[in-house]
Amino acid sequence: MAQTASRPLVEQASGGTPIVVSGLVVAFDGPPVIDNLDLVVDPGAFVSIVGRSGCGKSTLLRTIIGLEAPQRGTITVDRDRARIVFQEPRLLPWFDVLTNVVLGAGDLPDARERAAETLALVGLSAKAHEWPTRLSGGQRQRVALARALVSQPRLLLFDEPLGALDALTRIEMQRLIENVWSRQQFTALFVTHDVGEAVMLSDRVVMMDRGRIVSDTDIPAPRPRRHGDAQLATIEGRILDLLLAGGS
Amino acid sequence: MASLAYGPPRRAADPRAVASRAATRQIQESRLARSRWTPLLVPALLLAGWEAGSATGALPASVLPAPVAVLTAGWQLTRDGTLPTNLAISASRALAGLAVGGTLGLLLGIATAISVGLRRLLDPTIQALRSVPPFALLPLIILWLGIDEGAKIALIGWSVFFPLYLNSYHGVRSVDRSLLEMGRVYGMGRTTLFRRVTLPGALPSILVGIRFALGLMWLALIVAETIAASSGIGYMANQAREFSQTDVIVLTIVIYGALGKLTDTATRAAERRLLRWNPAYGER
């Protein structure tokens, strides 16, 4: 049994890995969902993708992780060190919380110790031996985050992970995500339809419409950021205007 | 025949709902709802009525012997070894049939659910065979296998095959696809995915299949032993009929009932244990 106190397994920063997408086309029997898209994400950056429903942002994420096959174009990414957090927690209800996190560790040694530490990182050590069905929605999503983090990924993809949570839980989860990202320095690609959330969390907000990137905004504000910050609110307003103009 | 329907079992009523409903009614009704003796009331009254009928002569022993007479017959047959021997023979027949037919049904159900090729190859035939009532096969089975053990095990195996095939097939097919996707994207290989996602996900349905199979197992055993056997509980009943021993006949009926109840209770306990993660079954 490893001495968890003297040798933390998950604390050290793993660093990020870049994503390079070029000329990507994805289609399912019809017009392309992703239409000749280029995107470069720097290692360790936090990039959000916003857009209306059906703009192709989730499909882009699923194609990057390898769940959808591209018709054309290339994606350069280290999938072995990439993890995804879905909108639903997708925990296995027949395993307890800790075992669900262990599943994310793959073949790594000391998987259970790592899982226990990661569970502590998301503040759920006390629930390690509960059934997932007995947790609240926010707690389940934190377990899903722990399962994604336990392997120390270099790239973390988020597919609207907070979409189903209430407002307060969302803010807590945003802080948690920002916190672990700044400690572990993985690359984060965060899909959301909430512009405020994207601006709050990201170095850069990319807007998609009909399978293409239509705007790309850097968010230079220093961290940690506060909800209600005036500079962030101005940027959010500008992106929202673009989004509303593009859809009409 | 009701026992041939393979649909999902009825869920027990939510105890909280029952309690709150009872609380809004009168006191004597809520006592009936709360007491743990309530379920035993009707059987006790029936038994008392039966005993009274026998004691007063309203129920002649040639029609229905007194409960005490049935118990006595049971005790005597236990002491001379007849009952334990025949019980063991019947139980081993039933279990052998279940092992053969059930395992085959389980494996084929899972295989056809996973593999499109196997499904297209086997499922239409299995579905067609399912519409043949098991007992219609009896003359053919006797012709081929005689009245040996093989014939009885074949009949039981045939009967239990279908509920296990259908329910394990259905269970595997209805496993949440988003969980399978999660497993793949988190690097699980085919074997790991099957062991950790597919099989546990299909388990509730498989257990329903096992419960139906156990019901049909006893049914097939009774038919097989009544028609052609020289040992077993059914044979005891047949012998008793020849000699008009109604006490032994009633005894065998009670034993069949007890065996059915026993296996049903065992499967329910297994469900509670194996599906304790599921709020619909769990006890926590």
C-alpha cells in the first residue's frame, strides 16, 4: 500500500498536449455537421467552444476523442492521454463511487490510491463507498470529473458538463474545474452554450455556426476571476451579440 | 397459461405509499396494514376450515384428508426413506434440466444479442421453435429417449431454455449505449467492456429470466414425472392415486408448492443481493 501522504500521485502537473485540426469535414447522411474546420489549441490552454444547438460543437469534440469518424481532414491529438466528461455523468450504477473513479485509471499502477486521492481533490472522499444513484446531480458530475482526472490526462474535453446542473452547483463546479486545470495544466476544450461560463473559464472563446468557426476571442483577464467582473461582462456581451446576430 | 408469460414481474407496492394511505383511514384498518401476521391470516383460516371440515365429517377423507393426516403421511414417508429419496431424485432432475437448458439459453441469448451474424443465423429459428408448446414434444421425446432420465431432462431443459434466452437477449440489447460508449472511450477492451458494463447491465433482465425458468422447471418436472417415471415425487403421486391414498397425493401437491416457493424466495434474495445498487431492489 502506497504512502499517500508522503507521495501524492495526482498532484504533480501533467502538462498539456496540443490539438491541431485541419480541413475537418464530418457528415452523417446529409449536409456536413463540421464543414472544413481548422482549429489549433495550444498546450495547456483553456479554450471554450460556444454556439447554438446543432452548430456542430459537440460533434467536433466527439470527433477529436475518436467517437465519430471524419469524412475529410486531419486531427493531430494524443488520444492516449485525452479524456472526456460528458453532459451526463455516465457512471456505472453497479459500482460504488470509488470503483467508478478507478475505471478511469486504466492500467496505471496504484489505481485505487490514485482514485482515492482524486476523489479527495473533488471533495467527495466521504462518498467513496456510496452507490452513484444515491448522489445528487452535482456530486455525480464531480465523480465523473474525478474519473476523467485520475489518469492525469494531458487533454480534457468537456461536452456541456454543467448543462444539467442548478445555478449554484454550476458556479461551484466551474471553480473546481478552473482550480484543477490551473494545478494540473492540462489542455482543456470546453463545449458549452452558456457564454458567461465560457468567458469566465477560458483563455479563448471560439464560436461555431453551421459547422464552421465564425469568431475567435481571446480573454486576457487575469485569474482568479470573479463572477460579475466588469471586463468579463463586456466581453460576454460582445460575444452574445455576435451569437444572436449570427442566428437570425 | 399464465406461467408461460415471460413479461416483467409486477413490482411490489411502495411501502411508504401504502403506509401513508393506511394512516389516513380508520385505526382498525391501519392495524391490519401494519401487523406482520396479516399475510398469514387467510392461510390460517383456510387451514382451520379444512381441519374443521375433516373433523365434522363434512370433508370425507377419500376426497380431502385432514391436515393432520397429510402431516402424518409425510412423517411416515420420511422415516422409511421414501420421501427423501424421491425428493432428491426429483430435485436433481430439475436442476440437471435447468443447468443444461438454462446455460444454453443464457449463452445463446447473450451471443445473439452481441453478434449480428449469430442473430441473423439463429434468432429466427429459435423464435419459431419458441411457439411450440414444450409438452407437445413429449410423445417425440419419449419415442427418442424412452422414459429414462434423458427424456425428463430434455423436457425440462427445453422449457427453461426460452425464458432465459429471451430475457438475456433483451437484457444485453437494452444496456445503456451511453455507458458502452463511455467504456470504449475510457479504454476498455471488448472483454472488460462485457464484464464491467454489458453483463451487469443485463443482469436485472437475466434474473427475471431465471425466475420464469424456475417456475417452468417445476411445471415440466411434474408433467414428466406424472406421465413417465419410476421414481420421484410425481411417481409417488401416481402410485398414491392407484391406491387411493389421498393423503400422499395432497402431500406431493404441498411439496411441489413448497419447492416452487423455495426457489422463488432464493431468486428474490439473489436479486436483492446482486442488484443492491438499484434503488428498485436495494434494501439500504
